[in-house]
Amino acid sequence: MSAEKRVREHFEQSIATKREAVAVLAPAIVRAAQSITQCLLDDGKVLSCGNGGSAGDAQHFSSEMLNRFERERPGLPAIALTTDSSTITSIANDYAYEDIFSKQVRALAQPGDVLLAITTSGNSENVVRAVTAAHERKARVVGLTGRDGGTLASMFREGDVEIRVPATNTARIQEVHLLVIHCICDLIDRQLLGADG
């Protein structure tokens, strides 16, 4: 197979995954955006976490909130729990890597806040523990998962939203996660600023 054909296959697989996902995910994406918007209207904030590419997605979401997405607006309160290397390494060193997010959630989350928990497998132990901590703090959870939802699938409570990509390939799941994040940001802006713009 030529390199160009290989690239074309990746594009086709990505397009097919997104086509399959849209019918399944659109209602959950709307609910997630509504949950986050209500949190912001109630003077809450969004905490986000994930590992590897999902850490990048958590930071991407936070930057779209704090700065702007596609429309001019004041910054919105969001914190990526993946960015403070001193905090992450001290928790990992003194306790365990599995606690790097949960200890931050316990310190920062308030009732009514939202945790955006991103894990393609649904099994990342530090993300699972962060969800437990969010529930302890009476924060809601928006979970971005894939495959069968993993451990996280059984943890969602009333008021939480699971957005589970119907795919098994990590790269395809991550590609859909990024699109989901952009959809959520767009819907938040529309709910806060109106449809025009």
C-alpha cells in the first residue's frame, strides 16, 4: 500500500467514525453543553482532566473557555488539572500517580461545578478517582469515553453526562473527542451570547 493510500484510509476511517457517532452522541453533547452553561451561569467552574492526548484535549477545552472559541466574549472559568507540573509530580511522588487529579478535585471543586473527565478507554485510574472525588464534592461530571465506556460507564449519576464514542481505535476516539469539545464550546457560546454571531 502506498503512503498516500494509507493517508486516505485514515481520512476515510475518521469520516466514517464521525458519521456513525453523530446520531448517537448529538443528544448527549447538547445535555453536556447545557450542564456546563448552567454551571457557569451559577458562578461555577469547569475542571478538566485526562492523560496523554486526552490531557491535550483537557487543556484545549480550558483554553477555549478561558480565552475564546469563535466569538468575542469574556473569559469563562475553566481549569485543566493537567498543567501544573509541580502539583502533579508532588502528588505522584508523595501519594500515587492515580491521585494526581482526585486530590486537585477535592481541593478545587465546589458543589455545582463540572468535571470534564476524558479517557478513551474509560479505565484510566486517575480519571476514575477524579470522578469519585467530584461526586464527593457534589460536582457534576461530563465524561468523554470510547469503546465500552470502561469502569467510568457504571459511575455516572443523575445530572452527569456520558459521551461515549462508538469506536475502538484510540486515534479515532480522540478525533471525535476533539469535535465534541468544539461542539460543546459552540453551544455554550450560543446559549450565553445568542445564536447570532
